[in-house]
Amino acid sequence: MIVGFTGSRKGMTAPQRVTVDWLLAELQPTLVLHGDCVGADVDFHKLALARKININVHPGIELGDPRRAGCEGYMLCHAVRPFWKRNRDIVNSCVALIAVSRSENEELRSGTWATVRYARKLKRSIYVVYPGGRIGKEN
């Protein structure tokens, strides 16, 4: 199973890290995808590496930009594409999406929530992990 990931540049809370790690154990993906941004992508990358899960990155910015994490240990790094396009690439390529929200409510001007809305359109399984670690499952 291929699992995509999206989250805030502010990173995950401690409860979110625990929940996302649990989700990785439950879903047992063969491949995970993320955008190689600072924050939550780095947290997710470390969890996937610790579980020895194959990782592909879909960067939205060039190396050297302070928003780019420059994660190492992935299988494949896709071409740089604008954020909204790379987020759609991740959703188009996955069966399930893990989304780490920085609030308890859906936000209109949020890349994470825009990615969730696109995943809804494609009827992907979606696991929204809220700041306290609670999971909202869709599809």
C-alpha cells in the first residue's frame, strides 16, 4: 500500500507523532510519499525511516530554500513542482493519505487542508491526525 503524507511546516505535536507512528504500524505501507518540507514532513520521514519503509519525496521547492528539508534516505526524489501540483501528485499516487492538522478545525487557506479536500474528491482513505492525537477517518 502507498501512503501519502501532508502536514504543517510547524511540525507535529508529540501526540501526533505517537499517532502517526501507530498508523504506520497499522497500515503497513510498502511506500510513503511526502513533500520534503521542514516541519511535519521531517517528523514523518524520521518515523518512516525508523520503520524501514521506502520513501519517495515530492519537493515543492529547490534545495537551498529554507522551507526545503533536504531529507536523506529516500528511494526517489521527484522533480520540483509548485506546492499545489506536488500535493496533487502525492494524492494521485497514494491509496491513503495521512494529514496532520495544526488545529481542530478545517482551514480554508491551508495547503494541508487543500490536499485533504483533493483526496476527498478522489475518494482516498484519509486519516486526519489532530493536535491532541485524535484520528478523524474518512472514506
